[in-house]
Amino acid sequence: LQQLALTVTSQTVAGQIYTVRFVVMNPSVAQTSPALTIEAGGGVAIQKSLVLRAGGSSAPLQVDGPRLVALSIRRSNSGKAYPGAQDSLIFTFTPTANLVPQVGKRLSVVLSGLVGMVQTGGVVSVTSTPPDIFTACDALNVSSSVLCLANTGRWDPLAATLSLSLRFTVSMGTAVTVNFTSSNAAVGQDAPLVRVELLRNFAGFSMPPTPVPAAAFIPADQQALRIFGSPVFSTKTITQSTSRAGATNTITLVLQPSVAVSGSGAGVTVSGLVGSSTASGVVRVYDAGSVLFASTGAWDRVTGTLVLLLATGQSLPSDSPTMVKFDVTNPLEPRPSLDQVLISANGAVAIAAAAMDVANGGTLPLKVDSLSFSVAAIGQSSAVPQGLNTLTVTFQTDAVLSRARSSVVTVQGLVGAGTADRLGLPLKMLSPTLGPGPPLF
């Protein structure tokens, strides 16, 4: 009858307030407080009246549905909020009621709205605290370790949902933490609105989708599934030390990525340095930043590409610029500077190729100026008519002259000289003083 009958065994006093207390078991499903009445019968009848109920959760037989409280979701590491980066998400909750699975049935915690999470659909690995409480199976089968393998969940990429079915009872008030791997989508996005719900296919509590707030006081790059635009090199300058033909040219790179370059096999690639006379092979890298890289880089003369791999355990930092240098040999002929030189990076987070910048007052590498005489002077020993006159020529070039290059130095304009045309005019080399060997001219 779902009623309480109080049989009077002595006598009440009119006008006296009486309070009684008794215990009943709440129903197993949520309900609002029912309307309650009170009446008295027997020799004195008091007509039925509504009972004034307490409000809120104190209302009699008001049964709240289960809730998951202390909700939060976040990325586990900083520096992973870039397209294609791999990281893990941490989801936390505490149930306000016991979550009790049944054999052959489904009781699941379902996360939805995981937009931007890239993962192959189907069974995925998860870890949790308490351990081993979740499985990917839809119907709990405690005798099957295959269907109900612990530490798994079921990912639906089309619906962007992760279903975590319970294997064991989770008691009310238990703080639960779930960790699962996520790869970012290839495009940037704001952090999506993630929701959580409780689903079951047997009688009992369920919970409709409820927003999961981001964990408090975390940096922007730890917001769950927030994806920044593609990482870039915020600093990427390149300069050369000389524009002399055939000279050893020191190339200086100053690099600072917006996200650290790290990971197995990570490194940077400089491409477009075409025209150098340096043969393909390895080139030495030096200067302060060289400790971050392997001691040599792989050089390809045809494509003008230098690959610098990071040393084991090292990363190219995002919070300060790094300077490295390497040497190549300039072309032998005059040429303008290159149109562009590209820089890119690979590793845990890739940085797409972008044109490098020229430091103030510099030029892009492998510019070779036209050859010239930096010094060209001549003087004589006598101004006496028909006297013997010794002419002294001094010159300096900014290029190498050699027999192999069929080099000839010609002084023109000696108008009025009385010496007849001839081969083998005697010369005296004043400087530099040459040792044994063939003459220079």
C-alpha cells in the first residue's frame, strides 16, 4: 500500500505537535517527490489533507538521478596543440551514485564531441585510476578476456565519441581518471565542447549528456583538442660571410621555432642553396648551437640541400634563438643572390617549408660579385726623354688567377713607349717573394 499507519495506543493531546521519524529504502530509479496526504480514522475522523513537503533534495522520496561531478578534461602535455601532434587526453569524474554493471548488459560512460581527435575507429587503449575498470565490450561478459579486455574503450570517429563500458562497480564518491591517446587533426580549431553521459540497457540510473568543462588554470595549449595553426619558424635568418668568387663562404643560420623540434630522427632541412662548388657529402656544423645537432650535416650539391639532424636527446628550443654555421665554396663566376632559401623541420611536430629571411644589411647566400682589381697602381722611375724608364705595376685581385684558368693580366694604354713589340719582356717580381718553382708570370 506504500503507506505508514500509526495506531494510537494511549491518547494524544489536542494542539500538541508530534514528530516521528522512520527509515525506508529509496527507489532504484530517479523520481520526483510524490504528493503525500495525511488523515485519521476510527472513532474520530480527520479528513485527508496534503502534507507540506520540504523543498529540493529534502523532499520526501525525491530521488535524484546519478550525476558525474568533478568533471574536467585536458591535454596531458604542453606544446602538443599543433596539427598532427600526438598526445593524450585526461578525463576525470566522480559519480554521485554507485555505478554497478550487470553481466550481459551495458553500462557505459560516453564522451561525445571529441572533434579533432584522429584515431582509427574501433577498440582503443585507455588507462584509468582505479585501474582496469573499463572495457570496449558492449555486453559485459566476465568470462571472456577477449570481448571484455581491460583498459580498452570503443572509438567512433564519425560520431566523435568514446565509449567506456564498466567492468567493475565504481562506488559513489570515487575519483576516476581516464587517459587515452589522441592525434590532432590537420587543421586548427578552438577547443570543442565535450559532453559526457551515462548509458545503460537495463533498469536503473542514466544521465543525459552533460558538458565537461576544461580543467581549471591550464595554459591554452593544454585545452582538450584545441589545435593551433601550423607551427612556424618565428626566427629563420640566413647570411653569408663573403661574395668573393671561389671563396670559402660561412653560412650562418639563426633559428627559433614556435614549437620545439624534437623526437627520434628530428632535424631541420635547408634547401635551395644551389650553385655552390662544394661537392656532395658531409659538411661540418659549428658555433654555439651546434651542440644540439650531429657534428656534420648531409649536403647535396645538386639541390643545394643541407639536412641537420638533432643529436640524441636534444631538441631545438622554442624559447630562444639558436645559431649554427657551416661552410661552402662560392661559385667561380659572378652571380646574383638566390631568389629564396627554404627552411623546414621534421620530428614530433613538423614545420612546413618556408622562405628564410635575410639579416639586416645582408643578402641571400651564394651571391658572387663581379671580379675586379681591388688595387691597381703604376709608377715610373724616369721622365727623361729617351731615357730607360722602369715602370712598377702593383695590383690585387679578389679572385684566384692561375694557369689552369688560362689567366692573363693585361696593362693597356702604354702610349708612346719606344720599346718594340716583343715576347719575353724581362720582369722582376718585387712582391711577394716567391720560393723555388716556376715563375708566376
